[in-house]
Amino acid sequence: MNILGYMQKVGKALMVPVATLPAAAILMGIGYWLDPVGWGSESILAAFLIKSGAAIIDNMAVLFAVGVSFGLSRDKNGSAALSGFVMFLVVTTLLSPGSVAQLIGVDASEVPDAFGKISNQFIGIIIGIISAEIYNRYSNVELPQALAFFSGKRLVPILTSIAGMVLSFALLYIWPAIYDALIAFGIKLESMGALGAGLFGFFNRLFLSVGMHHALYPVFWFDVVGINDIPNFLGGAQSIANGTGIVGKTGMYQAGFFPIMMFGLPGAALAMYHCADAKNKNQVFAIMIAAAMASFFTGITEPLEFSFMFLAPLLFLFHAILTGISLYIAASMEWMAGFGFSAGFVDFVLSSQNPLANKWYMLIPQGLVFFALYYAVFRFAIIKFNLPTPGRGEEMEAESESGNTEEGLAILTDNYIAALGGAENILEVDNCITRLRLTVKDSSLADSDTLKKLGAAGVVKVGKGGLQVIIGLGKVDKVAAQMKVVLAN
């Protein structure tokens, strides 16, 4: 597999631990709503909820080790997650400040500061990747009869514990330099202030076109280079107390997404509806209203973005630029809100009482401006350049309901497999919220036109062996599960 394809798999695996954040956001958000002044000191229930959410935030490092191990494993088996946990325990125990002092024979006060931060998401990701590779390679190994008990999946925790010792030995000497370099990089990014936030917003959307945004955001949102924007924001009062949360600064890599996802993209949807041919308006309305509602309430934007990403790439470039501008404005004005899942209305409400939320209400007028801006830019560009957005210059077919029954789903899946070049061309099937993520022998064998006729919003070919098919929220899980059953048989 090429490096780009592997990075996409890692990006997809990162979604497993990230999926725990909504729980933290809900618990802490409700807690801060119950006690917006005392932050838990004046309400036992608020303190209970805030501390429960903090338990998730404070253990993101181990969640990344376990989640990435599971997400990258070949068959998504719990043994892979357990192996990642075992390796994490070995590494963080051996490289704790007390252990390092004993291993190198110095006083605890002389241990480099880097080892006080060995339990971080960067180390968790590295451990997750190594553990998953060990699992994928050795989980089916059969040992001699005398050692048969330790064959297969029972062998993997043993191997990951050994790998943990090897990794710890290497990190004992190189981790201080790596840590210093990561922190220096993080400080450089943070020193760019609002401009850095704007550039992140621009590239975050731009990388979505090849599914690489998952590989970019950990740098800014988690503790990879020391920025850790999401956990620091969700930490609220605790982050303020320990100095990792700064009012008006923490959340700068999140806040600007709210005006885009809650207002801007729905404005784009309205423009595309108004520009559709009269005969197609009813069908375009149904598509756009569903996608716009998903974007507004949950921050899930892919159904809307993929409706124009490949049909009219110029619009997607405008979208990426406007996203960067939105993050720049919010960061410059210090209008802060944060999220645990995505920048939708639910997270907006939950984060509003967070102690780090600063002038969050100003994101609403900013959003209204971006609604008008998106509508004007999209409508002008579509008409001026005659861009082929949904419902323009085409005879739209009614959306098939065949996937709504068990028999229909089986037929639909068979058709997808055929359009992907046949079962023999498909090596691995995975999916995220809205898209199939496939490893194939030859991506050129996939018939993009047929896939779109089956209901796909877009097809992304990643080199020769990588393929993504955007099916949409709700249906993708069913198609992926059915496809695995068919291919297994």
C-alpha cells in the first residue's frame, strides 16, 4: 500500500478514540450549564458530570493507543485493542520519571521534563500503529503443540509487551529530542495566532477532497505538538486552573468552523437549490434540505460538500478559502466556542457555558454574514461559469429505495461490488461516517459513473490501491456490513 493510502487508514483509525469526545462534551457541557459560575463547586450534580467528562479528556493518550490499535486491526478484534493497552502500559511505566531516574542512574530531579509528558496522544498514536501491525501480522500464527495455548491472538499481547520494551529503550535516548522538536513546532504554529488558525481551516477543508483531513487535525486539536485545543477547551475550569486553557485563545482552531457548518454551507445549499433546473428542483430540495440540516445540527458536512466537490471544484476552493477566513476572523476577535464532535448546533449550545467560551454569541452574527456570503458567492459562480451543480443540465433520477429492505440492500451491495471492479478487485472494506474506505488491487477498475448512479455522491481514487466511495450518512454502515458478508462468502 502506498504511503498516502496508509495515512488515510491511520486517519480513519483516529476516529475511533475521537468518537469518545462527544460523551465528554455532553457530560461537561451539561455540568457547566447546571453551574456556570461555580463550575461544580456549587452543585454536586454539576461536579459529578464535569468530573465524569474530565475522566475521558484526561485519558486521551491511552484512548488513542487502544483506539488506533483497534481501528487499524485487520478484523477489528478486541484482542488488538487489548494489545495496544498492554504496550501503552509497558511504555508509560518504563518511561515514567521515576523509572527513568533508576534506569539511567540519576536523581529524579535530573530527569528531562520530556518524560513527565510521556503519556500523550502522540505516543498513543505511535503505540496504536505498532500494536495494530503486530496484530495483523502475527494474530494467526500457530506455535508448536507444546506452546499451542499461546498461538494466534494470545501471542499478540506478548509480542506487543516486548515491542513496548524495545520502543521504550529507543525513546529513552531520543524522546527528549523528539519532545523538544514537537513543542518547538507547536509554539511556532501558535505564534502565528489567527493566521495559523486561518491556514488550518483552509487546509482542513482542502484535504477533505482526498480524505487526508483526519491526518491533519490531530496536530492542532490534540496533544501531538503541544497545542491540544479540543481537550484543553473541554477541560474548562480545570484547564484554566492548570494553565493549559486561556480565555480568548483556547478554542481558536475550532470556533471558526461554527459559522461555516451552521450557516455558510446551508447558504451554499440554498444557492444550489435556486440554481437547479426547474424540473429538478423538488429532488434537489430534498437532497439539500437533508444535507443542510445535518450540517447545521451535527456539523456533519460531507453529504453537502460532496454534492459539489467533484462536480464543481471551483466552488470547493471557494469553500476552503471562506473556511480559512472564518477561522481567522473568530481567532482575531477572540470569539471562542468548542466542540466534542463537530461544529454543529448541538456542540454550540453545549459549549456556550464552558468557562473558556468567550463572546461565543458573536459567532451567530458572523454565521449570518457567512450565510449571505456563501449564498452570493455560490450563486454568482454557478451562473457566471455555468457550473454543473446538482440538478443543473441533467435529468435526475429519483433516489432508489432498494436499499431500505434486506433484499434490496443485498442487490444494491452486489451492484456496488460489480461497479468497484468485482469481488476479486476488493482487498479490504472499511467505512467512516459517510464513506466506504476500500483497499483494492486496481482503483482504475472502479466505474465512477455507475457508482454515482447507484447513489454515491462522489468517488475518490487514492493512488492505485485506495478508493473512497461517498454513500452518505446512515446507508454507508449497512452497505459496508453487507459488503463484508458478501466478500467473506
